[in-house]
Amino acid sequence: MENGMWDRFVAARERYRRELEKLRKRLPQLRALQQSFVDGRSQTYTVETPVVYNTALDAIGVDSEIRLILIGDNPGRREQARGNRRYLVGPSGKIAEKFFREQPSLHIDFRTNVIILNKTPIHSPRTGDLKELCRLGGTAFAAALEQSQRCMAGLLLEFHEALINHQGLPVPVWITGYSEMKRGGIFETYTEELRRLYSASSLQQSVFLYRHFSMNQFTIDLKRQTIPGELLVQSLQRIGTAYREQILSLIIV
């Protein structure tokens, strides 16, 4: 990274760290709430990190080549474990890693060329469990969850503005898992904030939406929508743009 880009990246990373620390302090009972919820399930585990900062960002240096920003939902069981504290290291992450490994034309190594962020850093066993945590945690938890989504949307734009690829263009953003981004969904607040932030930004043309990597939804949808003779990068851009326009209502004119 050039000096200016590196400085902006470091600033975004440090703000990310600070904002998550504020969120932890805002919800001092969060770990107990999550543990109580987990203990009521058939498969229990110890909640070690209620709000998860992606420590993989700390391994990025000035010589790192970032070619993609990928957005997941929220940290699950493996992501919050003390030995991980990184995003997309569970089954979905393995599927994503396999996809990029099998698509050399994209020139992306999932573990070295990709920055991974989430729509919220708050842990839950499954994304859908955030709704139940809102019920159990009351208005304080629900308000903090919404604030965390606005914060993560702002951080995405900050990272996006900081990173330029080897062609001098902003790196693309892939937002995976759009089903809960619709009205009434868990991540409706994230959607609204993204729409507000990107509506006046030229960077919106490098934002793309896709299905989840979990259960091969991403790959199945890609195969279903690919047009014979179309290059992979063209298919990805066309599909990701259509979902962006549908969910975020960001239409490039």
C-alpha cells in the first residue's frame, strides 16, 4: 500500500477497534445473556468473546495486497472462540476459501487478499438468534445491535475509501447474505445506513451483493444465473449489481 492508503487503512482499523470497545462497555451483561441463551440449546459451549474484533486485520501490513472486502453477517461459535477471534473461520469460511482456490482467474487468495467485516460484531450461535437475543436483552440490547450495524456500515465505507487495487481502482465490496437486509430483517438498519452512506458516493458502483457462502448458496446461485460463454468476472458483476439494485436501491446511471 502507498503511504496515504496505508495511513487511511490504519486509521479505519483503529476506529474499528475503538468502536467495538465502546460497544463492549455499553453491554456489560452481554456475555451472561449470550451464555444463558447458549445453555438453553442442545449443543452448548462457552461464550468467550461477546463482541468480536477480527484479529486477522492485525496481520495486514504495508506490503499486503488487498483485492476484496467481504461482508458476512455476525460472528458465530468458532469466530468468537478465544483461539480464533477472526471472521469466517467456520464452515462458511471454508466454503468461501474453497471457492476462491478453485477460481484462479479471480487472482484472490481468501486468507491473504481479502478483508472480512461483518454487519454486526455481536456474537450469536446463528444469525437468526439475534432476534431472540433482542427479546431477552430488551431495549438496551436492541438499541446496541442497531448502533453496531450503523457503526459497521460506516467502517465499511471508511475501509473502502482507503483501499485501492493494483489498477488504481477501489477494491470491490462483496456483501454476502442479503435475506436479512430487507425491510423487517435483522440487518434492516445496516441496509438503511449503507443506502444513506453510499447514495452520494462514486464507490457504490464497486459494491455487489450475493447469497451466503453457507450451504453453498453462493455457488449454487452463481451456477444457476451464469450465462453460457460469459466470463466468471462478468457473471459476478452482473449478478452482484442486480442484487445491489434490488436490496440497496443503488442504481448507477
